[in-house]
Amino acid sequence: MFLDYTEFKEMFSACGAEISPEQHRKLEIYADMLTEWNEKINLTGITDPRGIAEKHFLDSILPLKMVNIPEGASLIDVGTGAGFPGLPMKIYRPDIKLTLLDSLNKRVNFLSEVCKATDTEAECIHERAEVGGRNEKFREKFDIAAARAVAAMPILAEYCIPYVKTGGIFCALKGPNEDINAAEKAIKLLGGEVSDILRYSLPDGDKRVLVVIKKVSPTPEKYPRSSGQMAKKAIGN
């Protein structure tokens, strides 16, 4: 059984975020479906109600309180997995135009079903991140790209920055031990620059880092490379 509205609201309020009964209802449906589908396909190792509420939903939504996201902004969640952070962001901010991209079709099917069940509008795309980043339909078409702990920062930057318009941002939700400095050369070569590094904690004390990268120039055509090339050598090494 998911957290009731009072407890859920208190968790969010303690972190400076308000949550409505309707948002809670949609996230409760999401949590129930996540738990149910997780028995058939591997979506998450976190299955207890408090863990889902805090480590998935709150963790995904908090960046919206830290970064200025314009009304009606287009956002792509790259390597979204079970929908984090993009889908909770969309439930919290329905004005966002959301695209969810993942390489596993079973996860994309799950996300499509959650969107239907919660009456949430999002484009769910089955594609590898590095392939989508070379597709003119998606390349440099988004105000924001977001990703949560998909890969080390130099590789994650190569996956995500190509999706962002010049003037847009890439938000990387990372753990506390990430070496941001190791990615600075890659970020610059991809057309970005680090504009902010925000460190914070979840209510249970888990530490988080939000890296905000501004897209200052177009990404060179040769990026992103194939995943094999990325694995052999990160940009700038």
C-alpha cells in the first residue's frame, strides 16, 4: 500500500515542494504499476512504498525546484528506464512537453501503460540513446535533456548533450561520488559548459548531486559516437 496523501505531502513539504491530491493519486497509480510490472520485468530494486516515494518520485521532482524550467519547455529523459526522472516531472509539471527514450522495448511498453493509466501525455520512444542523438528528429530539438545515473559523466554527456538546443540545458542527476572534473573537456567538446553543481540530500540522508550543463554551441556532427567507441575511450581522454 502506497503512502497516504498526508504522509506523502509532508515528505515533499519538508523539501520545499508542494504536492496536490491529484498528483498524489497519479503517483500512487504509477507506484502500484511499478510494483506489479516489476514482478515480470526488471524495473527497479526499490519496491517498498517509502522507497518509491522518496528515492524515485521525490528524487525525480526536486530538480524542478532547483532549476528554472520555462512554461511549456520540451524535455527528453534519456535512458529513462522505469520513467525516472521524466515521468514524475511531467506529473508534477503537466506543462512540460515530455519525451521518454529507452533502449528496452518492455520498459517503453510499461511507460506507455503508465501514461494511459494516469492520463499523462508523453512520447515514449524505443531507441538507443546514441542512435536517437544522431536522428534529425531528435538531435538539438529539446530545451532540456535529463538523465539519472545512466553512466559516468563523460559518457552521459555524450549521450545527452546532442539532444539539447543551443541555449538549452542538460540536467544530470548523480550520486555524491561523481567526478565532474573528469567530464569538463568532453562537455566543452560537445558544445556545453557546466553552469551549476548543486549538492543536496533526500530526507533519509542519501546525498545527491545535480549537474546543470548549458548548451552554448552546436554539437559537432561526429558526436555521439557508437556505444562501443564510448566504452573504449571517453571524449577528451
